[in-house]
Amino acid sequence: MEVCSNEWMPDPAEQRNQVMVDEVRAILYEAAQCLTPEIEPAFVYVLTPHPSADTEDLSEEK
Amino acid sequence: MTIREMGRLLRRGETCSVELIQAALRRIQEQDTFNTFITVTADSALREAVERDQERAAGIDRGPLHGIPVALKDLFYTRGVRTTAGSLLFQDFVPDRDAWVVDRLRLGGAVSLGKLNLHELAYGATSKNPHYGFLLNPHDPSRIAGGSSGGSAVAIAAGFVPATLGTDTGGSIRIPASYCGVAGFKPTYGRVSRGGVMPLSWSLDHVGPLGRTVEDCALMMADIAGHDPSDQASSATPVPDFCAPPPRRLHGLRVGVPGDFFFESVDTEVASAVHRAIGDLERLGAEVVDVNLPDLRAASACQRVIQWAEASAVHSAATDPTRIGAEVWPLIQQGRLISGSDYVMASRMRRFFRLEFDKLWEQVDVVAGPTTPVVAPRIAEEDVQVGPDRENVRLASTRLVRPVNLIGEPALSMPCGTHSNGLPIGLQLIAAPFADARLLRIGQRLERFMGELE
């Protein structure tokens, strides 16, 4: 009688990908120990004023 | 011929744009054994050349690129001409508009001959494209051209055009420039618009020129630099004069040479050629200063994390591995393993490196080192010998260029010698943000000096 194992076998390609990412992530987190809380991410969400933004005119409209 | 040489002949009436374009098209047809082009736009090129000649006859001169043949990496949108990104995913994609820089080149009078082959999706350093053919190095067709802008460098090295457009996310202009013996310039992030360019990694993508000479790159920059409101990263910083001639001497220039990162694992002949070029800068009056750079190995790791995450987001719809090549598919999968926290941490480190480099630019004006640690590897090689070690070709090729994309500084690769195996060696010069024109002038001065020595 043939017995089929249903034990999960890891995908070698997925394992390689994980190893690759983990190696790089380890370098990142080791270097990141120097970070202090005030160092924000480099991406910054900057808004520009909308035409209806606060202006000096507001008081004159009253 | 360089842009300047072609322009001189055009202005003297010794040739015309139609002749230049016809000759280039003939060379491509007869000599392109390197898989350089994905699409050649011969009809539109000849039509535009006729128009440029008519303008010249009427006394109209659009500038240094008037009537000059150029070509575009097949990542730039071209109205009515398919833009494949070197991928099967976009093999039938025909944009309804031109990229901002393509418009600018046309306004400057340049005539595009077509769309250049590249590494699939611009995501890699070898340009071994499984769909449109491996790009072969004109100096030795058994070697890679480098990538991802492989076709952009090959088109120049093979003598088809004097200048091209490329993109650089982790070294993709500078690597093929180094391997193919041409000049390649990655401008400051925001100096040249990414509008209408297929993205790979939004915060790391740079558009820039490749040329036979550094001067060719500068002349291209004069037309493509500027503010594009449609690109949210585009800078409104005024555009300097990229056509200004280089100084005769480089007195007062401080050249930083970081021994640890740039020279610690590099082919000895590459290192010697780069040191000779640094010596030439010194002979021109520059002061050479030993500097310690921030930890660029960590900067490289940050760049990889950001590129992985952003590229996988760009290509989130790419789920069929049968439509993507064996080099690119794992990279997209790896990007899907990056967590939000990883991405934010890499972006915080990016801020840290920004602050560190701002301090560096108080000490020196330029940092000099090799572009790539080796000359062009063989196509069949997965790993390359670097000194006593074997290193993966992609990781070796990107090792010295990738960190610059993280911080966005302008960086130039220019030929600085020849290896004993006959292959070109690239020198990399990096400068402070928005010192693009100055960096190109330094490169031009060095280029002329090295030419005089030959």
C-alpha cells in the first residue's frame, strides 16, 4: 500500500526569498539602533494651501 | 561622434540631420548584433529630421541637440509608440502621451531613433532580458552590458547615437555606463522629471542621460532639467547653465576619497585606474582628502528594503510567474515579505543618512571611487571574482552605486581607463544635492585632461 505523506514541505524558492530578506533586514535593524525617536521617516506629507485656506480676508468678510 | 562634433558639422552645413539619421539607421540595421533596440522608429525619425533641416535652413536653431540622433530606454512613454518596459506585461502598451523629458528633448530639436532594450521592468543590473534578448557588450559580446539601462549604454558604445536617456533606481545608469565605457549621469532626485516614465520605485527612481562624453551628458541635461508640476518630487530649484565650459583648473576643489567602502573589495586594476584618475584631479589643482563615510553597507540595506517594498507595490498586479523572467520574479516576491515597519525603519534611516551626508558636504565637494568593483562580467557567470571572493553579479554590480539612490545625490560615471582584458573601467564622482552642473563641469575637465594625456 502506498502511503502519501501530507506533511507540509517548504518551498525552496520561498525559503531562499525569506533568507535573502532576513539577511538585509538584519543589517537594517542593527544600523537602526542609532536612531533616536525624533528622527522621522524621510517621506514627509506636505500640504500646500487650498484656495479656500485661511487668509487675511476672513475678518473683512464678517 | 559626440553631440558637439555632430553639431559643428550641422552648423557648418557639412552634413544635415537627414544624413545623420540615415547613417545611424543604416548602422543599426547592419551592425546591431547586441539586441540594442526593441523598437526602431525610422519613419518618424526621418520625418523629424526633415523638419529640423528645414528649420535650420530658415535660420532656426533650437540649441545643441538640434537635429542630433538620440534614443530612449523603453521605459519612457512615447505617444503612439509601444512602451514595453522590457516586459511581457506591457508588450502591447501604447501610451497616449510622451514622457515629460521626451517632450523636452523634442523641443530641443533631438531626433529619437527608437526605444532601447533594458533589464526586464528596469529591475536588475545585467540586462539579460529573457523576452527581448540579452544585451551584449560591444567591447566583448560574451560579457553583459550592465543594467538596467543596458540598451542606453550599448547604443552609444556601438556608435549608433551619441546620447540616450536612461533611468537609475539602484545604479541603472551608472552600471551600464561603467561596463560599456561611456558616461552616465544620475542627477539629483527631483532635478529631472519622472513624469511619464514607468516607475520601479517612486522614491528612488531617477531619470538621466548617458553620453559618449561627460559633455554630451551636460548638453542633454540642459534640455531635460527643470520643474514639472505633474511630478510631485520635481524640484522648482532654478536650472543652472549646464552648457557653461569647464574651468581650466580645479583649485579649491576638495575631493573626498573614502578608503573603507569604495576600495575594500575591488578588482586591483579597477582600483589602480580609479586612483590614477584621482591623481589627475590632484594634478588639476584639487585637494584630495581622506574621508570616512557613513555606513554605506547599511545605506545599501535601506535602499534594498525601500526598493523591494515600492517595486512590489508598483507591480502588485503581477501575479503570474510565467509572464515574468526568472531574475525579476523572486525580487517581486521578496518585496512582498517586507513589513510596513521595515519600510518605515528604512525610511527613518534614510533621514539619518541625509543628515550624515549634509555633514560630509561641509568637508568635501566631491566623493570619488569606482562605479563598479569589477569590469563587465561574462554573461554565463552568476558570480564574479572580486579579489579573493566570489560575489553575485547583481549584488557586486550595484554595491558601490546603490547607496547614492537612497540619499538622492547627483552621481557621474565616466570612463577612466582600460583593464588588461580590454574592458573599460568606470570612475564614480558624487556631489552634494543640486551641484549637478558643477559635478558635470568637473567631469568634463577631468575627461579633457585624461584625453590630453593619451
